[in-house]
Amino acid sequence: MERHTNSARKTDTAVIPLGSVEQHSSHLPIGTDCFQAEALARNVAEALDAFLLPVLPVSTCYEHKCEGKFGGVWMSPKTFYIMLQDIIHSLKSQGFKRVILIIGHGGIFISAPAIRELNALYDDLLVINITPPVSDKIRSVLENKGLEIHAGETETSMMLNIREDLVKKDLMLENDFTPDCPREFLNYVSLQEISPTGVWGKSSLGTKEKGELILKYRTEAALEHIELATKLGKKKAW
């Protein structure tokens, strides 16, 4: 909310960072996804001279629901679907023609069908979904070549770069854990049921320098995606 209303009207592009309030083990804050989404969204908005909305902190994170664990907040996918479309409708009514979602939480699967419907039904509206980008450049930064899903090397590095003061460095060194099952098992059981530390990855490998590079490469990948989507996106409803 740093832009004044008049400056917001100079652009037809809005950027919405979407986060989540959920456990990120004992070494990272529950708002980790919000900080990451906001950092990437700020870079994208600055590059495009777009209107940056405040981060939306609550989304869908059922995979972190666990008895005896506190601090996570979530809404149903149905509620999130409607909320997201209402926000985008309000932007469209003010003349915004391109809305870019910056997803900070990997479990917001409902965002894809929500924006597909908007793109299919409305003229002069392009909604672009940016999930946490993965590229060869980003992979080259990471030492852990296994699955890095939650609170591991990637997110720990990102937080060390964005808000180092919120990272408990002594605890990050002892929270490494990779569950012995594929990611889709999060459809059957909460993460904390299969990971005693709440981590899926290697948090001990996180560094501030890696986080700086990851954010840089994620920004590059996001801008490339936006450019291509804008080029291919239709001006008319499908």
C-alpha cells in the first residue's frame, strides 16, 4: 500500500502476492511464505512499474493441519476461489487489464482453475499465475539435489536473505528431514505426520548468499513467464 491512488491509475497491471500462515519448523517464522511472495512480487512490480497490492496472508494449507500444533491458519479451497475472483473482479472494474499472482505457498492449487475461468470468460483481462519458479539456474544454486519442498535449503536461504533476523540459525542446523514417500502423499496425511521436524529438505544447507541468488533467478524466471503469457494471451474471452 505504498503507492498512492493516483499513481496506481498510471498502470493497467496489478501484482498480488499470495502467502500462507503455517508452520515452517522451529527455525523459520509462520509467515515465511508471505515474506517470500512479497519479496518476489516487489521485484516484479518494480520491473513492470505495476500496482503492488499488500500480501494476502491466509490461503489453503490443510497439509499443515496437525493435532497439538498451533499457529497455522487456513481457509477452504472453495472460499479461496471466490475470494481471489472477487479481488480480481474489483481490479478489473477499475481498469486493470493484467493481474499477476505471485504464489508464495506451494499448496495453493486452486489458483489455477480460478484464473483459468476468468481468462476464459472475460474480454480485456489476462490473469497470470506465477508459482515458485524452478529453473536450471536455481537448481545450480542448491546443494541438495533431492526434493526441497518445505522449510529446507531453499526457503531457509530465502529467509536468510529477506529477514535474517527471523531465522533461528542454531535450530536450522538440526532440522533436516526428507520423508520416505513422494510429495503426493501430502494428499493423504499432514506434513508433520511424516516429518518430525516439519521440514521436507535440508535446512542446514541454507545460506544468505544462496537466498540472494534464488530471489534473483526467480525474478528473472517470473518476468520471462509474464512476457510470454502476455504475448500469447488473448484479448477476447475464449
